[in-house]
Amino acid sequence: MARIAIDMDGVMADTSQQYINWYANRYGQTIDINSLVGLPETEGFPAGKDVIRSFLYEPGFFRTKPVIKDCQEVVKALFDKHDVFIVSAAMEFPQSLVEKLDWLKEHFPFIGWERIVFCGSKTIVHADYMIDDHVKNLQSFKGEPLMFTAPHNVNISGYKRVNSWEEVGQILL
Amino acid sequence: MARIAIDMDGVMADTSQQYINWYANRYGQTIDINSLVGLPETEGFPAGKDVIRSFLYEPGFFRTKPVIKDCQEVVKALFDKHDVFIVSAAMEFPQSLVEKLDWLKEHFPFIGWERIVFCGSKTIVHADYMIDDHVKNLQSFKGEPLMFTAPHNVNISGYKRVNSWEEVGQILL
């Protein structure tokens, strides 16, 4: 049994797709996700990154993110087998705290409150594995980091990668 | 420089005094804090522990807790010298999340969001020291636990104790 720390945004919740959805709703233009590949997370939208970043402060943005494919099934299986924590750097966006809890309750009702961690810096988190899409979270991690592939991180090397929840399952189940 | 995890309730925020305050406000009876010594945290009030526990779910309970004596000065000095995190098991009471953030912002404006951790189980927290008033948080801690004395924990032995923030300063500053 291993202790596994799982990130939310970009790993369980589809942040890129949510940016595309909110952008389409606001500007009537659907951005092709392939055009975001290799760009920083809030870039690649014609209206500019400040507009995209402002979505993060709007009510509902975190609450309505789509669930990434196969995440529910694999996370459930990981909970049955391992010592799993959901670890989200939510503190930068205080209004997201309750939305994230509600999102987890809707899509992952089997996750108890004991297993949820909202933090700022993840340097204080101790586990055997950390699944995350951001280098800033993985680089100080003392266990085995697994970089969950997202459009913004495709050009980063030096980390073992998981490209899907199916691949997470292959490694950890 | 050491990494220090500091609990909120019962360590920075005076939970016992807040129970006494809310009880007095509700029932018109001021309970002597000395009568709570040695009892579990929600016991010792004539109306019964279910009533006391219900305070935890009322708006404002966490937001208006008194700050424990000398805490602001010593925590500020710890932040200047060490790698400090505020680690609160807030997840059991979701409505407390925003209240706790606002409480920290009011009384400890120097604490950035990167340094705040709201969790359920603290077993995932890794640090050199943990200052906490509850055995359930200290017992699985791999660093050096420091039990902050509170009325409910006076009969617990086996932990190095700090009886005040002045004593915390003597050990860690």
C-alpha cells in the first residue's frame, strides 16, 4: 500500500477544456485544444491571458470543470488499494475552496473529508507518489513524481509521465 | 531553519474561551474555564455536548475566536526565522474554511496563502515540528511533536509540552 497525493486541477478536473468552454461562452469562439499545446496554461486565447486568468475568480469556474476521462473509475480503485489524498493548491483562490469541495462531493462521493488537502505550497506534503501537472509542485517532492500530461507541460522533460488515467492505473493498480 | 507546522484551533485560536463565550451568550451562564480542565473538548457545559458541538456549525464561530496570548508576536518571529506552515484540520467543517482564512487575514496578515494548509487527516504533513493540542494529530507525526496545553489535554502524557506561546518561543526562537 502506497501513499498517493493526487492533484485536482489539470489532473482530475479538466482545466484546459474549462478555459475553452468559458471562452466560447464569453466570446463565441471555440479554441482548438491542439492550438494550446506547449503554451503556458493561460495563453493561446485571442483575448489575452489576463482575461483568461480572470475566469479563475469567477463564481462557478471551479465548480463546473469537466472530469477528466477515466478519472472516477481509477481514483476509486486507487482508494480501495492505497492510502490516497487529494491535494489541491486551492489557497490562491479562496472562493474556489467550497466549489472544489462541492465538485468532489458530486463526482467523487466516496472521498471523505479526512482525505482532502487544500494548500498553497505543496512542499509540506509527504507521500510515495505525487500525480500533478505542474513542475512547481513536483520539483520539491521527495517521493516519486508522476507528471500528468496537460497541454501546458508537454515540452517539460525529466519527469516520468502519465498521459491518461488509464496509464495511472497501469502503474499503480 | 526548521519546518514547523502550527495548528489553528486550540493553539492559535482559543477554542475553549470561544465555547465559553458562545455558551454565555446563548444561556446567560458563564462557565469557569477551570471546570473544563481534564474534560473532553465539548464536555463540561450543563446543556450537554451536542449543543456545544452544534456551535461548530454556526456562522461566525470560527471567525470570531479570540487569539491566544502572545501568539501573534511569536508566530511572526517564527515566520522570520523558520519555514512555517499553518496546518488546520478544517475539512470536517466546510463552512469554517472561509472563516478561518478571514481570521488569519485579520490577526496574522503576514501569513501568505502559500503557507496555509487545510486538511482532514494530518498524516500527510511532513515537518520537523508540529505544534498541536490533539493527540490524534501528533501521534502519527514523524518529526518532533509539541503538545500545546489546552483544558482537554492536561491528563495526556508522553508528549513534550508547551504551555504557552512564550514557551514555544523559548524552544524555537
